[in-house]
Amino acid sequence: MDQKQNIEQFKGQPRLPKFAIPKRYDLHLKLDLSACTFSGLVHINLSIVETTKFIVLNACELVVHEVFFTTSLNHLSHTCLRFTPCDVVLNGNDEILMLGFEQFSGALNEQLKGLYKCTYADKGVRKNMAVTQFEALQARLCFPCWDEPALKATFKITLDLPSELIALSNMPINDEKINGNVKTVYFEESPKMSTYLVAIAVGLFDHIEETTADGIKVGVYCPVGKSDEGKFALEVAVKSLDIFTRYFSMPYPLPKLDMVAVPEFFGGGMENYGLIVYRENEILYTDSHSTAARKQRLTIVVAHEVAHLWFGNLVTMEWWTHLWLNEGFATWISYMATDIMFPEWKIWTQFLQEINGGLRLSWKLAIHAAMEIQHGHEVDEAFDAIGYKKGSAVIRMLQEYIGDEIFQKSLSFYIRRYAWSNARTEDLWSVLSEVTGIQVNSMMDSWTKQKGYPVISVKSKDHILEFEQSQFLLSGFHGDGQWIVPITLCFGSYDRIKSFLLESKSENLDASELFPTSDEQNEDEYGEASWIKVNIGQSGFYRVKYGDELHARLRKAIEKGFLSVTDKYGILDDRYALCVACEQSLSSLLLLMDVYRKESDYIILSKLIDVCYNVLEVLRDAIPELTNALKEIFINILLCSANHLTGLMRGEVLMALAAFDHAKTHEQAMHRFQSFLDDRSTELLSVGIFSNIYNTKRAAYIAVMRNANTSRDGFESLLKVYREADAVQEKEHVLRTMASTPSPDILVEVLKFFISKEVRDQDIVYGLPGISLEGHEIAWRWMKENWNFIVNKYNGGLLTHFIRDIISPFCSNEKADEVEEFFESHVTSSFAMNLKQSIEQVRIKARLVESIKQERQPLQDLLKQLVCKG
């Protein structure tokens, strides 16, 4: 009885007790891919650091058949005593196993976590393969272990598998033995690493490899017959290893690096030590099936995962509350590596989209709020709340403030100091403070230990600039936060620059000497050149709200071409966010958008298109009779750009024109789509106005579905394209466009198709974001009717996409209330935070709708003026 009571003390605890530390795992797994089960045994060498009656570790969804432990008589003796525990308690709620193991077994699940099953086609026959995904807390689904990132150990892995298959793990193969139809593969012992980085992949693959200058074998394992599609990823991985070896002044420590493409995988990639796993779409590339945007994303994703081999694997976060730093850093440095490999892409301008993602996190929880957490879904939600996008933006801001050279030196020192061990966020700040002499801790605490970020209000009076900071929230409320903000600004030219730290709530700056003088320019030019841009290059993680006079000068500066791409992006992004927060009028936003005619840069046009979509979404609820006029204005703005675009951006503009029902785009797209159906090798989707084949194919597919309201032939033809496609990239293109139909009946058919067996569960993430403006109510009704099926079919991570993509587009408090009422009677534990965020987004937009209604007459007058402008 006493013992049972003592055992109770370990239940419900967020972390394991510290009296036993794992040193080495000897893991032997036997896979049965036909029965979709596995069994195994694991011997774990422990260091007992405190007197204890118990050994407590993690296990989940495993059947444990036999448990024992041994102990040496003394440190010089090879004689061991074997003990059988008097009590074994497996607590499913807490995912902990209280005691030491001979045999265990489990099932290959279909939830894309732990050791799971996915399927592939081998000469038309569906077969099973086995893959692991252990981050964050899912190694315990495969074998009993101390499943915490700080409890690093070495791993010696052995696998039994069908003899015709290939087995991969973190380390090179040491030996193989074949006994009939079973092959036993012995892998070399790994260096110290966390359990979440252990990896296994078993299936049929084709393989290509290269050896780096440092002698590291780098391999890519692809679906059979697709090894050529792995060549570009291999090239990127080899270059990335070289870049990061030099950047961190430390070589990659393992003898090999394999990358494997699997058909079913929840994320884009996972940085397992020595065996990075990717979703097929993220690593396979061909010139004939992949877009230019996909090539860039592949480069960033591969560089991101390779960067983790140092920042994440070699030096690992002490606990999951520091995951934001791992991911934020890998994101930032992946853009750096991509820029080194392909400078012609000017990829740093696209990093603005990462920053923008962080700025959209303003309604999410503070970093410090997600503290001691235990279960997998809680880790996922905490990570979402922290926001690696905010992390990457804050890291970039710090790097810009410190300077490239000293920042690199600091990171190299940090990696060497904490190699093979664990670190906390504060450890990095301490190293940066030590190397730079700057009090980085106090500065960064203001960014990482409070929620949100600031908006800097700027006004000008007699060459005195008034700066004031407050917490920015899309809800329109202002919190009590205060940050140490690196402010940069320029005056009429990028040759006149000023920078300072804003450490108080408000501060005035005398900028008389920085304004152009009358001797330098005539009166007319002086008016144009007196613009002021705050946050040069968007290097700071904050928004800027300009006074009316300063904003008017900036609008003229944009029209005259005085500003850089990044600054034009930032001005548009900030003005849109201020509009959503009801801090600026929609009329002022539309006037600003009008000066972006003839823009040709990818990042600006992408933002412009996003704003067009979002404004239309809200205006349909606020003043529906103005929707068509607004569509016409947006079409005219985009047409000014479409005529002189090539490559990456042309397809994006054409997709928007198709979505806005531009008649000429629809006419050409439908004609070319029919030619494509008649002859799949036709060039009619790759010439003339449709110059970038796969982005413009998607424009054609959207036009087909927008016209499915009058004829379902196009819908049936698009289904046929999907079913006949061999390339995963082509299937993705079709899925992204199918839900753009305005037809309620066809949309329901599309949604049914999305959750059918014809579409892999993971690919639901491509289809749902494409639901048309007209279709959101239909999709919500359909989701409610099919919720029990959906919640049983999809895991928590995928469920969040249903929540976000179907609920978030609504724009009324009544709809938010309806959503809350529905989910009061349905289980939401695996996506509670995402549901809360989506409902809050709906209420934010409802507030915007009411604000827009108040400016009905000025909006009507402005739209008439802009329509006449053409």
C-alpha cells in the first residue's frame, strides 16, 4: 500500500524525476509491415545519481512484456546482478512507464507520429513502409525511453525487416545478416543526442549520393524511379554543409548525412541527426513539374534542416519552451545560406514574409506563458504560441544591430561552448553579451518575455520627430508593454541615415541637420525629398504609424520610385495592419495601394495580392454592393503589372485575376486548358501571357473552377487530371485550386473528395486554403455535418487546418458565437488554442466590418474615382 502511494507522486508531473540519467540505448526493433506491428527490446545504461526505489521513464501505446534491470557489483567487475521489479505501472494518461525492459510491442500507427506506417506504389501495387517522427514527445511511442531533450545518450540501433527492403537510420550500417526472408541490419553507435532526433526509415528507394570535401557522404533516397528528382536537393545539402561548417567554425560531426523523401509526413522536414526526413513535395524537384517558387522553397527547407544539425542537434534546447529559438534561428540562417547559394534570387526580400508571419502573432500567447508542458499536443500549441516566425525576425533584428561579423563570432563561440549538451535561450544572450560587450540580455528579454511587439508612432513638427511606442494588437487595444527598440530612419535619401535605441515610452529627436536644405534642391524637389522612412529595410520587428503629413510624403516617394523594395513592402504591410486594427481608414489603404501600380517585384506584388484578397473578404460583409467595383479596381491595378512580368510573379498575378473573375483571363485560360486536355504536351499553357507553366496552370485551373458554376465539365476534367497525375507536384497544384468554385453543390463534392481515400490525409493542407469567398458558409455547414468523421480521421495537427481555413474567414460576431456554441459540445483539446485564435480573428474582422460601414460614403466616392482612373 505504501509503495502504491509512493508511485502516485510521479503521476501528473510535467517532467521526469532526476534520479536516473540514461547514458546508452541498445535498441533492437523487429518490423512486420504486413501486420503493421513492431516488437523490440531495449537495454538502457543508466547512471543513478540519487537514492531511489523507482525508475521512471516515458512510454506510450506500447505493450511491455518483460522488464528487468541489472547492476554491476562494482565499477571494476564484469559480474552483474539481475533484478526483476516488484511492480510495473504503465500510466497512459501521463505517458510514463515506471520501470527496466526486455520485450515490448506496438502498432505502426497512421497518425504520422512515433513509428508510423505510410504507403507507396510499387509497380501499381500498394505497399507499406515504416518511418519515424519523434519530435516533440513521440519517441515514447516506439520504445521506452527518457523522452526529454536534455537527457541525451548514445544509441545503437538494430533492425529486423523484410530482406528486399532498405533500412536507414541515423548512423551508417555496420553489418547486415540475411536469414531467409528477414534481414537484420546493425547500425554504428551514434554520438550523444536527444531521443526526438532518433530516426528510422524502411522501404524501397532509389539512391544518389555525393561526398563533400570533408569526406562526408551525403545521400538522397527517393521513390523508385525518381532519383533524378533528388539531384537538386542533394546539391543544396552539400553546399549547405560547407556553408555552415565555415560559419560555425566546426565540422559536421557525423560520418554521413542521408535525406529521405517519404509519401506521408506531417511537416515539411525533420532534422533527425544523420537522417533528415522530408515530405516528397518538399525535396523532389524537376524543371518540367516544379515552379520557380517551389525551387526556392526547397532550397530554404533543406538549408533549414541542415542548419539544425548544429543549432538544435549539436546544441539542443534544454526544454521545449526554448524551441522557438531553435526554429527561429534555423529559419533566419536558412535564408542566409540560400542567399549565398543563389544571390540572383534576392531571397532576403522574401524573408519579409517570415517577419510578417511573426507580426501576425500579435494575438497569441507570450513566450513565457507556455512553461512546463508535457503532452505532445501541448508542445505543439506552445510552439505555435511562441512563434518561430517571431523568433527569426527578432534574431535578424539583433544581427542587424550587432553587425554580421561579431554576430557570427558569437554564434561560433556559443556552439563550441555547448556542443553535445543543452542550452537555454538565456545562455545564447549571455554569450552574445560576453563577446559584444552589449547588454543583450536586457534588450532581448523585452522581446522574448512579453507578448506581442510595438507600434512606433511618428510625427514631425518643425524638424522635431516625436516617437512613441505602444503594444500593437489587431484587436485595437493597447497593452502596457515596453520594448528596447533599435530605430533606424532615413531622410529623403538612403545617404541620410540615423539610428538610436528607443528605451522609453516616448522620445523626441532633433533631425534638423538631416533634412535636405533649400540650397541643395529647388522648392518642388524639396517637398518630394523630405520624406522620412522609419525601420530601414524592415530590419526591426515593429510596425510604424506615420502622421498624415509624413504618410502623404511617403506615398509620393513610392510613386516617384525613391524607395527600396523592402521599404515599399513595409509601408504597405504596416498600413494594412493598422487598417485591420481600425487605426487607419480603408480609404487611406486603398489610396496607398493605388500608387503600387506597375510594380514588378515578387515580394511587393505578393503582399498586394494578399491585401486584395483580404479586403474583398471583409468588404463582402461590410458593404456587399461595392464588391464588384472593388474587384474592378484591383483587376486594373494588377493588369498594370501583368503586362511586363515574367517567370515567378506572372503566374501569381494571373491566379489573382482568375480569382477576381477577369473575363479575358478566364477566356484565355479556358481555351488553353481545353488544349491541354487534348494534348498534355501542348505549350499553350507555357507561352504568351501564360509564360510560367505551372503557376499559370494553376491560374487556368482556378478559371475552370470559377466557371464550374455553369458547367461541371471542367470540374470533372480537373478530377481526371488529378487522378492521372504521377508527379506529386501536379496533384498539389490541382488540390490548391479545386475549392475555388462559387457553386455550392460542386464545392460540397470537392470537400468530400478532399477527405476521401484518393487524397492523402496530409494533403488536406493544400485544398482547404483555396475555398472561395462565396464558399465559406457552405464549407462551415459541411464541416459541422461531417465533424465526427473528420475528428476521427485526422490528427490534432491536421485538424487545425480545418479550424483555421474554414472558420477564420468569417467576419461577424454572430458567426463567432455560432462557432463557440458548436464546439462547446465537441472535443477540442487537441486544437483548443487554434480554435481560440481563429475565433479571435473573426471578432477582429467583425470590428473592422463595423468600422468600414462608418465610412460608406467616402468609400463610395473613392471607388468611383479609382474605377474611372482605370
